[in-house]
Amino acid sequence: MARTPMILHLLLVTLFILSSKTASSSASSDVDAFLGCLSAAIPPSLIKTPATNSYSELLMSSVRNLRYVLPGTTRPFVIVAATEPAHVQTTVVCGRRHSVRIRTRSGGHDYEGLSYASVDPHEHFAVLDLGELRAIHIDASRAEAWVGSGATLGELYYAAAAANQTFGFPAGNCPTVGVGGHLSGGGFGALSRKYGLSADNVLDAVVVDAEGRLLNRSTMGKDLFWAIRGGGGESFGVVLSWKVRLVAVPETVTVFSIRRSRNQSAVDLITKWQAIAPALPRDLYLRVLVQNQQAAFVALFLGRCDRLVDTMRAHFPDLGMAERDCQEMSWVKSTVFFFFNTANIPNEVLLNRSNADYFLKVKSDHVQEPMPRQAWESLWSKWLEKPEAALVMLDPYGGVMGSISPSATPFPHRNYLYQLQFFSFWFENGTAALEKRMSWVRGVYEDLTPYVSKNPRAVYVNYRDLDLGTNELEGGVTSYAKARVWGEKYFKGNFKRLAAVKSKVDPFDFFRNEQSIPPLPAKKW
Ligand SMILES: Cc1cc2nc3c(=O)[nH]c(=O)nc-3n(C[C@H](O)[C@H](O)[C@H](O)COP(=O)(O)OP(=O)(O)OC[C@H]3O[C@@H](n4cnc5c(N)ncnc54)[C@H](O)[C@@H]3O)c2cc1C
Ligand SMILES: *[C@@H]1O[C@H](CO)[C@@H](O)[C@H](O)[C@H]1NC(C)=O
Ligand SMILES: *[C@@H]1O[C@H](CO)[C@@H](O)[C@H](O)[C@H]1NC(C)=O
Ligand SMILES: *[C@@H]1O[C@H](CO)[C@@H](O)[C@H](O)[C@H]1NC(C)=O
Ligand SMILES: *[C@@H]1O[C@H](CO)[C@@H](O)[C@H](O)[C@H]1NC(C)=O
Ligand SMILES: *[C@@H]1O[C@H](CO)[C@@H](O)[C@H](O)[C@H]1NC(C)=O
């Protein structure tokens, strides 16, 4: 009889050891001492524990994936709502001292909720929320801006255009995405064929490192400055603000959205689009969105309607685009159009920081050779007609994307025709809906294997996907060998250099999450 508890005890100990092998747990963290350390330097009103009234409101304020607030996901035991750089420095220093991990959150749009949740029930972590650090200062005479990480893309677009209608910024299509995470991972959008990623247009940054120091471009060293421009959020420190180059856009741009169903040759058009869109002039961005069994061809042209019609006739006559499809507007209005699918709402909608919550799962790919028509036919009949089909987005590269060196920044995927996203979002809260959607996205991904990038299958780090693998510990730090499995999909040959930078700036691996960059192990003798 006495042996059963002993075996149980051993089992529990084993389970504990196994579970504490995951990269994110912090068995020896001292939560109370950490909170005491914080409150010595940060006003109590900015330290929100679950006992505080506003904890839930703040937590939920920028949660974009409800999958990561379902029962079973672990919430932070405290959220620090930083309003000054010193609050961030204090949080890092206290975290180091008392072994408490920090998840930094800017806009909360991480596809896998890494900025506010953990799937490890043993993890005690703090969220460092940068939502209040969102000042934007435009230097119109130099066409540059300093922007706080907590600003949204919509706020940046609005402020740039308010300073001068000919200022734009290359970044994503969703206005509530946070500058902090977006620039950390790259930042792709409608201006990227002409001007590259957001990260390609970063001139300087202010970072709090693992020692709690405040660094800028001239003090952080060129390796760290390289790593933070596309190496993905969290791994290297907390970026407080970014100095960016604003880019030139005409006072009037033109957009269109042309829908075609399968019986109107959508499959033919997509097949042709694959080679045409990446080769279009840089002033023209033409993406495809497939939803509800229709393909929408959506364009931004940096010029007027007449020239757009000529360009489309010359390059893609089969789409039948004509003057009646044109809508001319300011560039900032086009950012409204791209997200809300209408230009008939005021630009101030870009300043609305809240957005609809849903459950989300995304998988993404890169395509190097046009997929054969047959592959699109079967994708359409087997997958796209299902009620649980995801929104499928095809975004062309080419232009400047293809002329920047793959090692200029950590983002290596410069030479593909286009990226492909299966963006599944749903509103029903239940296991059946969840499983249906998840298996749709995973099934498509599996089926497309013969047609997409290989060795490695290339994925953009801002389209975070934990299916690719998650970190494990080895000797107290994240295992490099294990991390390569997902890391080379995101970064190819740049992964090793990222790990080398990590060894230099955060050798103890303080800034860590399920897919943070591991330190490069010292050379074995
Ligand atoms: C609806 C939607 C649309 C999107 N559209 C696009 C698009 O058009 N183009 C595109 O390229 N991407 C797009 N994305 C992806 C988006 O770029 C990434 O999710 C990005 O990382 C989000 O940044 P964030 O600050 O909102 O996220 P967060 O969840 O706050 O952060 C993302 C990651 O970065 C870390 N992090 C956040 N802030 C900092 C900081 N200041 N310093 C260091 N680390 C930090 C976090 O810990 C987390 O690991 C979209 C995402 C969504 C949900
Ligand atoms: C806006 O920028 C353009 C060109 O960059 C410049 O010619 C113009 O004077 C600026 N307008 C204002 C109002 O500053
Ligand atoms: C960077 O920081 C150093 C040291 O704090 C400071 O002297 C310098 O002016 C800063 N550079 C910029 C561009 O702000
Ligand atoms: C094509 O399909 C759409 C919807 O899928 C339908 O409304 C339309 O009637 C069809 N047109 C033809 C010509 O079959
Ligand atoms: C902001 O967006 C949210 C979510 O879409 C919406 O419910 C709310 O009404 C919007 N607020 C304003 C002021 O437009
Ligand atoms: C979903 O359902 C679970 C279990 O019934 C509940 O605890 C949770 O609050 C719900 N979440 C949302 C976002 O509705």
C-alpha cells in the first residue's frame, strides 16, 4: 500500500521536471519580490494585478486572438502599463533580479498571442504593455519620424499624411497592428514593392537591453541594430521607439477592387496573376483575396486612373480593368480603403485602436514558381468551397523586395514571386468550430507542399505559427539545435547570425518565448 504514493510522488516529480524543461517556465521566480521591486520605482496605478479593477480591461484591450484567452491559457500575473522609458528599464532590471520573464506587448496582434499569453500552465510572467508609449514626432523638413512602439500603423499613417499629403510609410494593411511588433518582424504592405519592408526604412531606434540600459543606433552596435529590424519581437530587448524614413507618395493615388467568381474565370486569372503581379511596375501593387468563393483583385497605384488603365491593359488585359473601376483618392484614404473595403468613411477611423475580436489561426507560405492551373482548380474544389474556408491572401513581391539583399536585414525571403496566407478567423466559441477551422488551415498547408517553397519551407516571422516548432531548454538556455527547426524557416541563413547577436546582447537568455532566438552555443572543442 505504501508504494503507491511513492510512485505517484516520483511521477509528479518527473512531470514537474519535464514541464519545467519548456523554454518559458521560470520555476525559481520570486513573484512577490518582483512586485516589490517594481513598486519602488513605478506608480502603483500602472501596476495591474488580477486583483486590480482594470486588469481585465487592459489585458483584453489589445488581445487579437481569442484562442489565447480561452481557459487553459496562462495569463500574466501582472501587467505593467509603462508610460516612461524608465518604467521599462525598471521592469527589465526587476525581472532579471527576481527571475521573472517579461512578454512585451505593443499592438497585441501576434498570431499566436505570444505578447500576452502562454500555453504553459507553470509559467509566471509579466506583460510589459507599451500602448501608452505611442508618441509620433514628424520632422517634415527631413521626411522622417520618431514613432513610439505603442503607436498603431493607422496612427502613423494618419500623422504622416497630416504633416504632408505626400508622405507615406510602407507597412501592413491592418491599421490596429502595433508598430513595435510589426517593425521588429519586418512589416509588409501595399508600398513594399516600391519601398521595401517597414524594417528597410528604419533609421534609428531606442532599445532597453537585458541590462536595463537605454541604447540607440550609435550605442547599440551594428549587429543589434541589424537584428531588431526583422529578427522578430521579444528576443533582443524592448524597442521603445523607432526613427523611420517617410516615403514619397503622390497627392492622388488610384485603387480598384475587381471581383470574379469561379464561373467568371477566377481560376484562370489567379493562375496568370502569379507571374504577372510580381513583374508589374513598382508603382502598382495588385493582391488577390479569395473569400466566399470569389477572388477580389485589389490594387493600389501610385498615380492617376488614366495611367493605371494603360498599365493594366499592357500587363494584364484578361482582368478587363477599365476606367469605371478606378477610385482616385489620397494615399492615406487608400489605407482606409484597403482595410475597410470602402473609402466612404472618415480617415479618423485609422485612430480607432480597438477592433473586432475573433478566434484566429494563420498559416502562410512563399511561392517561387507559378502553381499550375490544375493545382488551383483542385484547391478551389477541395478547399475553397467549404464553409469553414479561410480568407486566402496572395501578396506579390518583386520590385524593390527582390533587389534588396537577403542578408541586409534578418528577413531573407526576397526572391519569391509572392506570399500566400490562409487567414482563418471565426466568432463561434466552441471546440467544434475551433477544430474545424484549425484542420482546414493545416490541411491546405499539407496539400500545397509540392507547389510552395522548399528546403526550407519559407515563412515570414510576423506570420507567427507555433506549428513550426517551439523552443526547449538545454543547460538553462534555449536550445539552438531545437530552435533551428522553426528558425531556418523564418530566417534561412540569417538564423545563425541572429543567434550570434543574441549570445552577445542577452547571453543568459532573459528575453525568451516559445519562438525567441536562442544564443549560439559556444564552439565545442
Ligand atoms: C489582423 C492582422 C493583420 C495583419 N496584417 C499584416 C500586414 O498587412 N503585413 C504584415 O507584415 N503583418 C501583418 N500582420 C502581422 C503583424 O505584423 C504581426 O503580428 C506583428 O508582430 C504585430 O505587432 P504588434 O505590436 O501588434 O504585436 P504584439 O503581439 O504586441 O507583438 C508581437 C511580438 O513582438 C514582441 N514585441 C512587441 N512589441 C515589442 C517591442 N516594442 N520590442 C520588442 N519586442 C516587441 C512581442 O513580445 C511579440 O513576441 C497582421 C496581423 C493581424 C492580426
Ligand atoms: C509637402 O512635400 C512636398 C514634396 O515633398 C513639398 O513640395 C511641399 O511643399 C510640402 N507641403 C507642405 C504643406 O509642406
Ligand atoms: C544616442 O545616445 C547617445 C548617448 O546617450 C547620445 O549622445 C546621442 O546623441 C544619441 N543619438 C541620437 C541620434 O539620438
Ligand atoms: C456565377 O456564379 C455566381 C455566384 O457564384 C452566380 O451568382 C452567377 O449567377 C453565376 N453566373 C453564371 C453566368 O453562371
Ligand atoms: C472602433 O472600433 C470598434 C471595433 O470595430 C467599434 O466597435 C467602435 O465603434 C469603433 N469606435 C469608433 C469611435 O468608431
Ligand atoms: C468561451 O467559452 C469558455 C468555456 O465555456 C468560456 O470560459 C470563455 O469565457 C469563452 N470565451 C469567449 C471569448 O467567449
